[in-house]
Amino acid sequence: MRPPNNRDFGFGLSNQIALGGGSFSNNFGYSIPDAASSHPSQLQQFGINKVDEVAVVRYQTFSDVAKNSREQYHVQVALLQTDPNLEGFPNFGHDLSLETESRFVSLNAANSDRLQLTANVENIENITPAQKNAYFDNTMTGADLDPEYTNLVIWRNEPGVGTNIEQWSNNSLGDYDIANELVNQFPQNQNPDYALFNEIRVFLQRGGTNVDLIREGVDINNVQIGINQLHVGITKRTDFNLDYRTDAADFILWNTYRNRDGIQTILTGDADNNGSIDLNDFELWQDNRGLIHDSNATQSQSVYTYDTETAEYIIVF
């Protein structure tokens, strides 16, 4: 944790980059030890119901630097099912992996489609990636490094079909399907009703040999790339406003958008994920109304801190 360079918030978790060095990645993980667990990791297991729940990741990133290579400067958030039996290629220590990231790419990027979202729902790295909607393409200037960038990503399993990913960011939204379902691959991690994860990990990647763009007013030897907000949760598919309740506020959203044309998502009341807001979504809402959602595979304590004022589950760092 360190103060950022001339930004409105007080502290961020960042990789401080002295330019001229080699590429480097820092990372940290959040998990809860569980000595009584039968799982090889001895970590508490958290589950996303494959029919009725979605995984939610909301985060805010910042960077003082950008480069015309999508691999060089990025911040990634991953929900991982870590497993000591899966070390090394091709699993790299985990089974299921849900990944999303911010990539900072400069104005002279060779390709216009830059990757912001990388979603991997298999145990093998990059086997089914969804790579869409970059923050920056080849119109980026130094002013684009001044703000912080928010991203909201929702994963929901589609039984017998695959995984749907909905994404909102500062300047774009997306709705993508991946052919593989949100399931664990190895027997020791499998649950018939839930997709399991046991760790939240953040990666800060820098490629330090040279850069193409630096934020104005920042010391060239003190640029940072980092993250200053992170929220992870599991909630019902009928929680349209993502406050971890299914209640009247969600009904109002459903009623506002029902029978409208255009792209429909969970935020507009599409509980069954069929692209329309209709009576079936209402019936699913009715089945879940009154529930406060703190759901995981074992119904044990939450991995999230509950803020009673905002009614959110949050990670504070």
C-alpha cells in the first residue's frame, strides 16, 4: 500500500516501477484457512450455485504508464480454486479460474482491439478466453491516464450451454458467451451443485524496459500501476441491483424494463438470461424474494466483510 501520484484517493495497492528494469509481476491473495477442510488446500471453499447464482467482481484500477503491447501493463483479478496437487504446467496450481483485467495500452498500439476482459472458466490457462472491450485503443493520450477505471463483471453458468459473462466499464459494456460451463475439472474440486473457488488473487504486471506513454507530472522513475477498490461477491440471479437481497427494489427494475427492446442483462431484470424481460423473470424473482444472499457451498461464514450502511459485502485493503 502506498500513496498514489497526485490522485484523489489516499492509498492504493500498486507496483512501483523504476523504468529501465525488466518485466515483473507482483501478486497477493486473499483466502481463509480451514484446518478442518478435507480439501488439499485446507482453505475455506466458496461456491457459485450453477443454476441460481452469479459471481460478481467490481474493481477500480489506475496506471501512470501505458505501452503499445497488451501484455506489458495490466491489473488482473482472479477467483481461483487453488490446489497444491495441480502445480506446474498446464494448471499452475489451480483448477477453476475466473479472470478479469485492466490493460493499459498506449496511443501507438499496433492493434485496435485491446484486451480488458480475459475470462477463463477452465483449469488450463487461456483455454476458453473472452477477450473484449479494451479501455484504450490507438487514440489514447496522456490525459487518459489521469482517471481511475472501474470494471464490473458478472459470470453466470448456463447449464448444458456454457458460461455467460456480462461486463460494464467506464466506456463500454459487453455480453459474451463461452462454450464451457462454470465447473471444476478435477474430482477433488467438484461439487454437483456449485462451482468452487477458495482464493481471490490480484496480479500487478509491469514491463519495465521502456514505455510509450507516461502520465503528465509524474516522475519517470516513480510511476505506479495498481488497484484501489475491490469487491467480490456471490448473489442470486434475481438480485438485479446487486445489493445481495431479492426484494422490492429488484421488482421495480424488472417492471421498468419488462418487454423493452434492446440488450437486456441481469441489471435490467433478465434473471433467466434469455435476452428479454418477461413473466418468467418475475416468477424467478418471486421464488427468491425476501432472501438476503450470503451463499457458498458449505453455508459457512462469509469471505466478505458486510457493510451495514451500504448493505454490501466488500474486501477492504
